[in-house]
Amino acid sequence: LNLSMVMLDIDHFKKFNDTYGHQQGDVILKGVAQIIKDQCRHIDFVARYGGEEFAVIMPETDLNGATILCERIRKGLEKHGFPGLQGTLNVTASLGVTEIHELQAASGAELIKQADTALYVAKESGRNRLAIYSPDMTEQEK
């Protein structure tokens, strides 16, 4: 039995709020949440995790399945035009993904830390991309 987790961060979200206002930021947050939910299965758990971060927990999903889902979400966001007062706004996101296997005894905190570490690598590597957690990602990279 596998379980995967994704952390997603909207790229440059502060810039949207600073440029277009918090109401526009709310439109983007709601739209991103809907795109994530639309790509997930009914057994997946989607949650907002802080300001512009989202978490997705995928039961019975290995890393390959999680990676496919992440790319669908990333590409869906990239293609979606968000309505703005001054025209269409484009939004991208960075994603970090990790998994645990049936035989691993990882805590929830460890799972979050791994997904967050991978997310940071995705952001540091240029944003609008997915990074898969590996044990050789060190705290120095984070």
C-alpha cells in the first residue's frame, strides 16, 4: 500500500496580490483549488496549506501515479487563463512530490518535510516544474 503527497506553491503569488490586489489573489486561489480538485480522485485529499500553498494526499498511489497527477495539475494551471480586470492572467505552480511505502514507518511530519524539500528544489530550479523527493536532497538544498 503506497501513499503519495504533493506540495504545490503558486509561483510569484505575492506579485499577483501586490499588482492586482487581494481580491484578484482570491480569484486565483479559488481557481487553482478547483483545478487541483478537478484533477484528483474522490479518495484524494486536497487542502490549502498556508497562504498560496496546497497539499494533496493520495492514498493507494505510488510515485509514478503521483507524478502523472502532478503533471496534469501543472499543465492544467499553465494552460488556464484566469480572468482579471486588465485581461487574462497566467498562473504557474511549482510542485514537490514524495511517497511512502507500506513497509516504511514515516510520520506525517516527515512526509510533509519531504514534499516541502522537493517543492523548494522545484522553485530553486526555475519554477513551473515538478521535483520528486529523493533522500539525497539535503537540508543545504533547502
